[in-house]
Amino acid sequence: MQSVVWALVLSTTGLGMGHGLSPLLAFLLALAAWGLCLPLAMALRARDMRGPAEALLQRLTVGRGSATGRVGATPVGA
């Protein structure tokens, strides 16, 4: 998730803030991105659910898996 945020903020096709970014501002942006991702990660963990990247990776490698997307669920056909 943080990689997507950084790509959108820093790339020239996104917000284009990568050119001339000071180390302090880069640190503050990293801290803000982490701070925005933390509540999402905590909510997913509280519900025992996979994150978006993990769910996508499982779908691409194992198959559809469980309908709930819960951690520890047995994939279809296992």
C-alpha cells in the first residue's frame, strides 16, 4: 500500500513531488503514509482478514481461496 502511495506522490505522472524533495519532507511523507496505513492494517488484523496485496497474491497463485478472505481459511480444492 505504501508503495502505491509513494508512486502516486513522487512520480511525474502522479503529483510529481519527487523532484527536489528535501530529506525532511521525504521523512514526513513516509511518516504520514505509515500513519495512514496503520489503521487499515489494525482493522484487517482485528477482523482476521488478509491485506489487499496478500489476497491478490493468493488469488494469483493458489486460486480463489475462501469466500471470506480470512487468514487460515482452507483454499478451495485443498
